[in-house]
Amino acid sequence: MTDQLEQLVAETPQETIRSPKPKIEDFTDYGEDGKKVVNIAGYQENLKNWLEQEKEIINSPDYVKAETQTLRAVRKLFFEHRNLFLSTSKEDGKPPKSLNPLETARVIYKTLKVIKLDHQSGLLGVYNPELGIYETNENFFHRLIYWLEPSYSQARSKEVLFKLETLSEIKQQTAEAHLIPVANGIFNKKTQQLEPFSPKYVFTSTIATKYNAKAKVPNINGWNIDDWLLDLMSGDKELVSLLWQIISASTNGNYSYRKGVWLVGKGNDGKGTFQSLIMNLIGRENVASVKAEQFSERFALSQVIGKTCIIGDDSQVSYLDNAGNYFSVVTGDPVPIEAKGKQPTLAVFNKLVIQSTNFLPKFRNKSNGTYRRLLIVPFEKSFTADNDDWKIKDDYIKRTDVLEYVLKIALSLNFDKFDEPKATQGLLDDFKISNDNVLAFVNDMFEEFVSDFLPTTFLSALYRDGVKMRE
């Protein structure tokens, strides 16, 4: 029985008894003559044992894993590392007054997951256990550095970032199109299951809405999202299905559908409310606001890094002379980006690009490649003061139960390319003519001609007059 008990005790994991840091007062006494006597050797021996114990504990994999599940725990762990470092005497026998930048970088690197993202700018990312993403914002790094060494100036803190860039390895961002980071985990579209966050997945943002498998369509004073979308599309079910695909595509920042979405209507037609629904669903902080005419601007595309979707609201440009960057982003091709104060580099953005406008701009490039990349969605409803319910935009589409239902439906859709209903095809055909003066001239005039042989001077003059009339 005694042997069995001893074996059981031996096999039972024993929790390490953590001794407190020794204090010099505990090794101080007073002699018979009243003089203070300090046992220096005893204090130093105990301090040495404590340092070895602390070093072993706070660097053990199990302890690091347990103490990096929340940011509050990370801050406590950093305090313990700082305390250990400042308690360890230097070669001159004196303890340091602060951590140096290299040691600060080493502590962050060995306790947290720090990587360099895969584009040439060497952007640093550190895993945030509470959000399940890699934070790329410099302010987040400065916050971590402050927890370790609050005495640093901004310049000193940036020196730590330089050390981290040297220590960190490049890691590819997760590009599997079936994995969607949502507010409460990673949704796998193949299995239709929610998986837990993990640092093995490199995401820089998550959708703001939680996935709820039990979500049902809410009824709010007789209003529901399904009926609203049907009304928005004037009863065209094909267009409603397309709207759901657009919502679904907006949640996926890792897949290019190779189509630029254009929401077109004359105003007071629900375009803005539909855009707001998407923004509320994925989180406004995850949306890059870039209008079509801004894609060619020097610093515009740097804001797309880390975003899930690109939305250009109320684009008023009438002619796009240089749409190269716009179409490169739409099709997921490399595009030059430059942030202020940074070196220019190339990046690939596999994100949905949505533009909202009252009229489509004319494109300089009139090839089939241009038209093939456009998906035009008509918003023909016209709301007036009598039938425009402001509660939809200001309240209903902000509600958690509505957004969870929308997300559930959006993530249930599996498609590789957008549907192209008759209404969108008709708009594209009309746009081809309006975008190309020659095609418009041929389409308008040639059926009127009786003769197969016409003087070029006559055709040229007639064409110029037609262009002036259209302008």
C-alpha cells in the first residue's frame, strides 16, 4: 500500500512552489551590542537561487503559453521579465537600471508570436491573443514596449522595432479563400464550422460580427432584411441573389472574384444603406475608403493594407484616364503602394472593390478586358419622404441579431464567380455604347444608311456632329 501511494505521488504533477524575491531585511540582524549585522553571503546565495528559479519558471513553454492568453496576462509576464532582468547584476556587480533595446526585443520575440508580413516593406506583425489577429499598428508595438520598459523615449522604442525586424522571420499571410476570420473564431466555409483562433493563421483583421449558427431572420415592427432586399431590387430575385453574393464576397479579404462592383442609381435609391449594411457587418475599421479616381494617387493604396474590403462611396468622376491600379486591385494583380515616409513596394490585394455612383464614368481603355471586369448593379428604386424609413439605416441594420443573420447567410454561400443577371448584362451593353463614341455612332447611324458605300468625309463630319451632341 505504501509503495502504491509513493508511486501515485511520484506520478502526480507537482506544482512548483514559487519563492518570493529575497529582501535584504530578511538577512539583517542586530548583535548583542545593538549593531546591525547583514548576512551578505546568505542574501546573495538566496538571490542567486531565486533568479535561477524565476528564469526557469517564466521561460518554461507551459508557463509562457498560460500567460499569453490575454493582454493582461502578457503585461504581468513582461513585468516578471523586467523584474528578473533588473535583479541580475552586471559584470561590475551593480544591477541595471533599465532594459536595453535588444533585451526588450528578445523578451517580446520569445514570449509572443512576432513575424514580418510577406510584402517587401517588412511590416511587423505580433499576435494578439484576444482578437486572434496579427497586429501591425506601430502603436500596439509601442504599447508592448512600454509595458516592458516604461522609461523609453519614442526613438528608443523605435530602436526596439528595428531589433524585432532583424529577429523576425517572414511569414505568408493566410490566403485560403475558405477561411474567414469572424469576431468569435475562424469560419471554415468548406466544413461550415467555426474553428478557434490560432497563431498559425496569419490574419491582420477579423469581421466585426460573430458567427451564430442559430441566427434566424429578425422581424422588427414588420420589417426584415429579406423583404427589404427584395424591395430594394424592385422584386428582381436574380438581383437579390447577386446582392447576397456581394455581401458574402465583402467578408472575404483573401479571394479575388475579378470583378469590380458598381452600384448605380440616381440617388435616394438605397445604395448608401446597402453599403452601410456591409460596413456594419465587417466593421468600418476593416473597410478602406478609396474612390475609383483615387486608385492612381500616390499614397491612396497604402490604407488598404490590413483591410477586408474596399468601398468608394459616391464617386463623381466622369472620366477615368488611368484606371490601371483600379483594375489591378480588382483582379488581384501586383500593384505599387507607398506609405508616407516608407519605401515604395508592390502588393497584391485580393479584396472586393465596391464603387457607388449616380452614373458610370467613361474609361479611357475601351477593350473587352475593361468590360469583363465590371459588374454593374442597378438601384432603380426611388425613395421619397413618404416611403423612406430612416430607421432602417440608423437602427435596424446596426442590430446584432440582424447582422448575425446576414453573416450566417453570407457564409453559407459557396461560389467562385458572381452571377450576372439579365439586368446587369443589359446595363453593361448600354455602358459599352455610352463609353465608346465610335461604337455609339455605329449603333445609332449605320442602320439608317441605305448605301454600302459612303464617303469618308461625310462619315467623319457626321461622327463629329454626333460626338458634340452627346457631350
